[in-house]
Amino acid sequence: MVNIYELALAKTPGIGPRMAVELLNHIGSAEELFRLNRNDLQAIFKSKDKTIDSIINRSMFATCEKELNFVEKYNIRSYFFTDDSYPQRLKNIPDAPICLFVDGKGDLNKKHIVSIVGSRQATDYGRMMTDAIVRELKSFGDIAIISGLAYGIDSMAHRQSLSNNIPTFGVLGHGLDMIYPKDHYTLSQQMKEKGGLITEYFSHTPIIPYNFPQRNRIIAGLSDLVIVVEAAKTGGALITARLANDYNRDVLAVPGRCNDKYSEGCHFLIESNRANILSSPKSIAKLMMWDDVPQQISNTIETLRKDSPVTIDAKADNLKGRQKKIYSTLKEKGELDIDTLAIETNISVFELSALLLELELEDYVISKPGKVYKAL
């Protein structure tokens, strides 16, 4: 568990991850930094008066004391980057977070860790490919799946991981006192049982767009492999892929049709040799050279593409009560937002949210941005 000096180092203005490494190599510990006098600090920081004043005045200590109370109250694991228990993969990147907070029971030193990232505006094709990839990753045994808990591919990867009993971690761009987007609160709580939520940000950190690209380095740094399922030419998924390249992590990209907007990023990664093409699960085995791959992979993605779909009536027969009513309504009416669905089914929005999550985890419905749902 981190101490107040380590938290204070992380909150000191003008000290980033790279400088923190240099400092501790020079002075030994975070506590020692706050024992230095002004002359010593000026010799280190030169004209960085704001940094020097913050250390002398210990202006961040009140905030750090509150954070210590927060992590203790909610049983959050906290790590300083020099700790032996700090995730080993993350230790190997040059800008690893000074402090890391994890809410959940999962192991961040699994034999295999794969990140699955992609567009928030995921298509049905993206969902199908995400589901197929996660099912195949289960064959590799001691594995965890990481993503960013965002709409689209991220949440699909998390949900499919839960369905396949694979630990999954969400890396947040804010503190652990909240969940963004709020729609993913229930999902986030389910993830904590075998996986968890990860952040470098203190509680009560406001939602700032800049923080989300920053958190992508944690996604890339924790992974052996980053898989980009769908991505436009710009966006977080391509940032994560670039960071993975910088950290000497492997990257795979799923190809799509030439004119698909949300495959342009994947095609760019492949064409520019920033990613290998993911043609089947065997691509993963060959690239990673994992020694525990089964002799026979259960299904290739191409096989899953060609599988005969379950008929609507047969699929609905597996459901009962309100779940069947929700599924049948979506099949009949098409895509509906949650408020309209509540009216159509005469089920409260509160109850509907829980039932829809259950249906989504069982692959009966898919959620889209704006709380819109579609039957599969």
C-alpha cells in the first residue's frame, strides 16, 4: 500500500513519471524528497519555483490524506512504481504511473494479458468479431482481457469476457469514486469479482478529455498484445496501438470492408506495418508463440462467420417471463431506446436496465450509444 509521501510525489506539479524515476534513483525515496531544504531542491529543480514551493509547503498533503482514507475505506489496492507488487509489465514502460489504484480481486500478472480496443460507434460486425476473439482467447488458459470501459468495442469486450468467465479489467480516465459512462456501473461491479478497475487518478478527479488518451498508455503497457477490432482514422484505439508499438508490444488489427468508416483505422495500421492482420485465432498463437495453445483451436473466426444463425423463434423459446417479453418486443419493433422500450413492455426503466444487462450478457440483445437496444 502506498504511503502519503508516495502519493504526494504523484501530486507534485512538475514531476511526471519519467522525472520520478530519475529522482528516486538520485535521492532514494519519496519521503526523502520532502525532507530536502530549498537549496537542495533548487539544485535539482533549478527554476521550477512552483514545484519547489509545493514540496516545501507540502501543499498536496491534505488531498493525499483524504486519498489514503478513501483507499482504506473501500479496500482499494494501491501500488507505488518501485513496489515489488507493482504490475510487472507496467514496470517495463518508461512512463508508468507513479501510483496505481486497483479496485477488484483480479491478478494483473496473468500469464497472458490481451487488450481489446476499438470504436465507440461499434457495428454489428465489430460486435461479432469481438465475441469471436474473446471466445478463442479463453482457449489460452491463464489470461485476462483489458479495455477502457467505454461504449462500443470496449464494453463488448468486457461483457463477452464475463460471459466466458475470463477476468477483465477496465482502465479509467478518472478516479475510483465514480464510473463513466454511468450506464456501465453494473458492468463495472461485475468485473471486480475476478478482474477489476484500474486508474492512476485520485478520487474526485473531474472528467477531462485529456485523461482518456493518457490512460491508454496503461492499457498498452499492461498488455502482451493489443487487438484493434474497429477504429476510424483518429481516436483512442489508434493511440493505444501507437503506444503499444512504442512499448514493443504486439498489435493485431481486424480488417473490414474497404469503404467502412470504422475499419479505416485498422486498415491504416495494417498497411503501415503498425499491426499484423488478424485473419483467425491462429494468428494470435503464431504471433505470440504462446506455449499453452491447445492442439486444436475450437473455432476460427471464418467458421463463426459461416455458422447457421439460431432461428428467432428457437432463441426466444429459451427465455421466459419479462426477458422473453423484452426480446420479442425488440425483435418486432426493431431498435428502441430504453424509455420507449419501457412503455412498450410496461416495465420500469430501473427493472428494465437489469433485465437488459442479463440479456446482453447472454447474447440476446446488444446495447448501442444513447441507451438504444437491438435484439440479436
